[in-house]
Amino acid sequence: MTIIAQMPGEGNRRHYHPDWNEWWHIVQGEWEWEIDGKTKRIKAGDIVLVEKRRVHKITAVGEKLAIRMAVSRADVEHIYV
């Protein structure tokens, strides 16, 4: 598990995991999740699952620090697109 805290506008690059289903618990704030080209707004208390091989990008949005708990492993491969 990893805790990730980012300010609005911060996030990661589009990527996927060839062999790993990834999920998150949203602790605070709001996030925009892009999964396979479709965007969804996520808020505190939500749980998000992204199945392996699905391209995704995560960006903090809103007015304050956003925090998410990622459940993963250190050796999970990230393929950037």
C-alpha cells in the first residue's frame, strides 16, 4: 500500500499494468480518473478498481490537497503510453 498526496493539477502519466489489477481508496479531496479514454470524477470515500491492461491516468482536482491510498506492489510493471 502507498499513500499518495497531490495538489490540484498534479497526477501521473497515462499507463497500464500488463499483469496486475490495481485499486485505490480515496482518503481526501477529489480526483479525475481517465480509464480507457473515459473520464470520471472520484471523491473521498470512493474505491476505484482498474483491471490489468486498462490504460489509466489520475489527476488531483478541486480546491485542496487530495490523498489516495493505492493497493499495489513494488514490482508491478508500468507501461507508459
